[in-house]
Amino acid sequence: MADTRPSPTTPSQTVGPYLHIGLPWPDGPFAVAEGTPEGFWICGTLYDGAGQPIADGLVETWQADPDGRFDHPDDPRGAVPRPGFRGFGRCETDERGEYRIFTVKPGPVPGAGGTVQAPHIDVSVFARGMLHRTVTRVYFPEETEANAADPVLNGVADDRARSTLVAAPAEDGYRFDVRLQGEDETVFFDV
């Protein structure tokens, strides 16, 4: 007779050091097809609590398309496919703790209670010593009005903390460094 009792809960384990082996993504850092005309790079460095680059981390992004739509059944407006747009990118950090994601700027998306969220990209970070991923967002510096009205961004009370969510312009797109702890720690969300 088979044992039908539920399995006991297993403990969490820290992530790594096998990120580079076990989590490859066929499209890698390309949330849109390589060479997309309006495409740009979001690049940055992943830092630990001591301010040292993390060479064995992983950064994932998920976003809406330029019209603020998702090709996903959970989009309440209905899934809309967009050729060449994946909306998801995954990049391992290199020996300098750096990552790069090639994407396009997302459009605004609906928020809770009829609000509108500013264009943003959701970011998940995995790294050694972490039991669970951390989740943050990248907002765009030129979206001043939309950022000022964004309900999630406005939920972060401190101006200094809010600034950790806004990317900086860079030569080939934007720069968004992620600091897991310490001074200028990036704001993370409990999801």
C-alpha cells in the first residue's frame, strides 16, 4: 500500500554556486531580438553587503511591451503577441559582477484600483548565500511625470531609497546597479 501522507517540508537552500551551470536561458540577455532597432542595453553591477561585486549572480528581467501589454494569460486585457519581443531576459554576472540585458522601453501598465504604473522593468536577483530571490524594479529617469504618479514608486517613503529604483542614462542605454545590502541598498519588494 502506498504512503499517502504529505511529504515533509524541505528546508530552503542557498542559491549557487551552480547558477552558471543549471540556469542557462537560450535567449540569454535578449528580452527582444538582437538588433531590434529601438533596443538598448540595461547594464549594471551586482554588489554584496560589503560593496564587493558578485561574480556568480544571476539577474532576470520581466516587462511589458512598448504598448504596456503582456503576451501572457494573466494580462487582464488579453494576451497580445509581439514578434521578436520576449519580455524576459536572463544574464549571469561576469567576473566583475556585471550584467547586461538587451530590451526595449516598456509602456505604462494598469495598477491596482484603476491606477497606472509608470514604465518599469521587474528585476529578480539570485546570488550565493541567498535563500530566496530578491525582487526590485527599474524605472526610467526621463519619465518624471509618470514616476511621480506611480503607486509602487510612491509607496517607497524615502527619496534616497526611491532613487535606487531609477536607472541612470548610459551611452548604450541605461545603468542600473544592484546593491544587496549596506549603504545605498537597492529597494526590494516582498512578493
